Amino acid sequence: MANLPDLKVPKKIKKRQLRIYNKNLDIHPLDSYFDVSKKLIHIEFPVHDKEIKLKGLYFYNLGFMQILAIHICHNKFETISDKEKKFMAVIEDFGEDNLDVQGKINFNELNELHICVINNETWDFDQLLLLPTKGILRPNEAGGGGVIVEGP
């Protein structure tokens, strides 16, 4: 298991962010990016309240596409993407030692990174991936995400 960075909800959402984010858990390249020279990733996404916990960060290199799955949980067993956007959740500058990696992560060859934010309280993401006989993944909510590029 990787050493998870902190997920913080330090600030209220700004007016600019209210305009560019369609819903909670969305990712936008103005606020989220990766830094090739430092080999770090920075992620921000809107949430309804501060009761969010980071459960895991999973990187998948499929050859034609690289995916970062962010597993969060909200303590109330409810969906949050359709609620009012009030705060920005931040996972600041994390790298390969903070990820569970499937395949090879090579920041020098990374052109874009597809992000999927998954909100689920009841199951362990990594365990379900190891046990495909358990059935199809059906999280409480998996509608957030987006694509990020090199920045800032």
C-alpha cells in the first residue's frame, strides 16, 4: 500500500471555479496538473463539505492511456456530485511513492493524465481489482474526473 498524501479542504470555492466546474468531483486543468521536472501531481476538485477522506491513489498505464483513480469517501454514504459546490479539496504535490502503480509511470513521456474520482465508503478499491470474480465495480459515485496536462 502506498503512503497516501493528505487531502485537505482548506478554502471556499472561488467565483472563477464556480464557473468552470460543472459539478463536485470534476477536475479542471487550470487547477490540477503534473510537473514533469519535479515528477509531482497536484489535484484540486470541488466538494460540498469538508467531510471527505482519501482512501487511495491508483495509477494505471494502459499503454495508449494513463489513468489516475482517486478513491475518496464521504462519511454520509451519499452522492455529492449533484450537491452545491462550496469548497475545494486539494491533494498537494504527490509522486510515485504515493501511488499504487499498475504498469510503469514515466513522467518524461506523460502527455496527459486521465483522472477518475470515485466516491465510495463500503469497499476497498484495490481488493476488488485483485478479485474480479466479485463482480462489476459499483461505487456510490464515479462521475467526477477530467484530463490534466503539464503545468503550472
